[in-house]
Amino acid sequence: MLLRLVAIVSLAGLLFLVVWYFWFIRSNRRRAEEILHWVNRAFDGHGEAATVQWIGASRFFISMHAPPSLFIRTSLMVKLRPRENPIAWFLSRIRHEQECLTFQADLDSAPCFNLEVHNHTWYGRTRRRFPGRSQNWVMEQAGPYVLTTRNDWQRDITTMMNALLASRECECLSVCFRRSSPHLSVTVPVAALSPDEQVQLGIFDVLRELATGALAVRF
């Protein structure tokens, strides 16, 4: 009797996982169609999605068809929440991981440097409690600064710094410049492309400014 009960519970659990998996596979496909619509809207006039290739249950690759301009061999890599796997989905929620999109492209000429920037935000306070005071925060925004060990540092880097500051408006999670292909990689939250986000309309301008800044810098 006990073995029969265990077998029934195991079969029910297996059936649940199978139904869960295929349900969210289908949900991810619908989500991908929505994101493709957002991509075409964000790159309107500058390119459109050509082909989509799934490289996993929650990851897909978009090759972009774009007229010859500043970007060459443009592509997008989209990472969705791993909802098809209950454990992975739960862990991603615990870690507050976001659905993200990575823009990759080569430039007219390769940057003469390698640079990787990650967007981090820290909050701090001196005391756990502020007796007699309200809990309102006073925020201070620091200006950009550069630490370098090079004696021949050139001020052309300010062009790059201005471009990186502009990328904040696009909520970039990371920006990477390479001498090798792809020359430019920019990762943003998928939500930044949503029609509900005002920054969606300027995402291509930010990418173009980053690329222009990279070409202008000569380390």
C-alpha cells in the first residue's frame, strides 16, 4: 500500500513538472513575440528583427537586419526568466535577477582599447535609526571621476565618460568595448524596451552615442 502511494505521488509530481515545463515553454514563446514587437519599435527606422533562434528554453538570439551605418553585424541576445524550471525560477526571484537583453555589434573600426563597465548602485547610512527625524532620504549625485595609473592619460576619455553617463538614462546593466568582435556589447533590462518606459524611445540614440564615443577616444 505504501509503495503504491509513493508511486502515485511520484507520478503526480512528474506529471506536474511536465505540465509546468510545457506551459511555460509556450509562455516564453508568447513573451518572445512581445519582446520582438518592442525591439522593432525601439529600432524603428534603424533596423528590424530578421531571424530568431532559440538556444535554450529561456534564451533566444535575434539577428538584426539593418542598413549599413555605424553598426555592423547587429544582433541581440535575450535572457528570460527560467520559468520552465521551478527551482531555477525560484532562485532567480530570490536573487532579483531581471530579464535582460544584450545588444552586440561591430563598429566601422575596432576600438583601440578594452573597457568593461557595470552599473551598480549602493545605499548607505550612518545609523540604523534616526530618532526624532523623518525617514526621508536626501540623495546626492556624484560627478564622474577617473582613477588612472598612466602618465600619458589623454583627456579624450571624457568623451567616453559622457557617453557612459548618457547610458544611465537607458538603465544599462553593463557596457563592454572590445578590440575583437563584437566591438560593442550593451546589456539592458527587457523592461526598458516596454512602451510603458519613456527611455524606450531613446535607446538607439544611447547606443549610437556609446559607439561614437568609442571611435572618438584614442588611448
